[in-house]
Amino acid sequence: MNTEESIRSELREALLYLKEKGNLQPGARVVIGCSTSEVAGGTIGKHSVPELGEVIADEIITVCGETGLVPVFQCCEHLNRCLVMDRRAAKEDRAVRVNAVPQPKAGGSVPAAAWKQMEDPVLIMSNACDAGMDIGDTLIGMHLRPVAVPLRCEKVRKIGEAHLVMAWCRLPYVGGSRTVYGDNV
């Protein structure tokens, strides 16, 4: 049974694993795509669960706050996969804002809940995030920097009933055989 406590625990463990394996530093942007329909055992886009969105958004905002990561929540295709994020972070990124407010059936339950829970949210067109969590096969790739490195957590393969895959982004390697590469330059 997927209880609120178990979902919070899975989210926390997965996000901390992503932070560690991706060597994410404070200020790193983490895009979260999540289908509450999938988490609850349904089909993506068919059975949105706003109460579950509140739990998921709250736990992600909490863990990101504790670790210094910046949560960025991807909306569904009804809002063209726009992103909910903190106004100050969006301004730092020179992000293009759009005029809409996510709703459970037009944006998604998690972004709608994040909008309500964040102190000063804005909706932006896109971002080149440092890492991401795709909960329920929501396709977050358009919001990741090149080069995305897939990551799976052995202890947490699902959030609730939803498939989980994560990614962190490394700097691209450029040059040829004479190139000297640094460590996390």
C-alpha cells in the first residue's frame, strides 16, 4: 500500500541519491516531472490526484530547501510543459515568463500544488536544469542541460506505482586527443 509516509520516504531517498550521485551543489536546478495518476496506479493524464500532488510538492520543496537545491516543476502538455519555479531563481536564469496558473487538470496536480506552496512562484517557458526526476514517464528531457546521464536508484525504483528515472547533467567533452579535461570544472 502506498501511504503518504512511504511516498515521502521514497521521494526523499531518491532526491538525496540524485544529489549525491550527480554531485549537485547548492543552487542546482532540479526539474521534477510527475504524474499523480501513475503514482496512484492509474494511467498518465487520466486520474489526477490533487491531494497526492500536495504531498509530493511539499516533500520535494522541503528536501530541496534542506539541501540548497532549486526545485523546478514541469507542467503537463496542456501548459506546453512550462515550469513552475521560484521568481528569484527564474530572474537569475533570465527565464521567459508566461501568464498562466497551473491547475490539476491543466498543468498537473504537482505543479498546481507547488504553485500554492511556494513563496513566490512564476511560470516560465523552459530552463536548462542541472538534474531531474521523471516520475511516471512524463518526459522531462527538454528541460535538462546537455549532456544528461541517466540514473536509477536501486533502493527506489518507483514512487508509489510510478516508474522513476532520474538524470544528472555533466559538462560536454569537446576537443580531440590533445584535449585536457578538468574534474567538474
